[in-house]
Amino acid sequence: MSEPITPESIIELRRRLGLSQAAFASLLNSIVPGLAVNTPTVSRWEHGKHHPQGTAAAAIRHLMAVT
């Protein structure tokens, strides 16, 4: 099973990529057609209020692996 995606790991990935929350959401949406991540969603992930699921989580794990 994959390691859980933590709020800290999302923040670290986004900062490593040099992206704002809005730009990170756009990047995820461009990686996965039909995905509808927005800035408030990224904020909720980073504050631990929600956790990425399904294809969003897979896209984040992919970015973590290739950066």
C-alpha cells in the first residue's frame, strides 16, 4: 500500500515546484483530464481538513516520484 499523502508533503511538493495553490491545482487538472481540483481544495489538503483521493492522489504521488 502507498504511503499516505500528508499536508506537509503536499506543501513541500508545491513549494519545490515553485507553484501557488492555484497553479498547483491547475497542474493537477492538466495531468488528469476531467479532474476538478481548485484552490480551496488544495488549501483544505494543506490544512489537513481533507485528503486527496483517487486520481488526485495518484497524480500527486506521480509528481512526488518524478520531482
